[in-house]
Amino acid sequence: MNQKKKNQQAFTLIELLVVATIIIILTTLGLVSYRTVMKKSKQAKCQADIEAVRQALVMRRSDGYSYPVATAWTDLINTTLADYLPSGEFTPQPPAEYAYDHVNGKVTAIDCGDTAFEISLP
């Protein structure tokens, strides 16, 4: 009788495999969901970044200046538009690449969650 009780208290191999399978499936679903959320977050940040730069360029122009002739992105952000960007500082989302095209009047963000965004200046 003692031996029967011992066998009934343990988990069977099938039960352990079912639990392990459920845990693996839930983990996989969580990781996929996390990646999707992170990708959308990165895209939203890139869009907000280029919109902030576009607004800074428009505000600078409304102050009587012309749109700046393109220099390096960091020079544009740190010197030309520093007074027009929020809080006087601007930290773009890495590893996205940003560009300002003064000829066509566009601000572009590349590699933002597998997507590129472009905003035209008025």
C-alpha cells in the first residue's frame, strides 16, 4: 500500500512535458509581442524626432532666417537648431540614421524599425 501512494504522488513524464510545452509557447508569444512593441516604439520615436526637427526648422525660418544649408546632422542639431529644439537638446533614436535635405526640403529618418520616414518642409 505504501508503494502505491508513492507512485501517485509523483508527476508523470507526460504531465511534465505538457507543462514544459505550455511554458515554451507562452515564452515564445511573449517574445514576439515584445519585439513588436519595441519596433513600434522605435518607429514612434523616429517620427517624433523628425517632426521635432521639422518644427525647429520652421520656427527658425519664421524668425527671419532661411532654411540652413545642409551640414552634418550633428552640426544641424547641436548648433543651428539648438535653441529651437525641446529643452535645448535633442537625442535621436540610435541606431536610426537621420538626414536633412535642404535642396528638396525634407527631413528623413532611415532604419527606424525596418521603416524609413520622411517629412517635407513647408
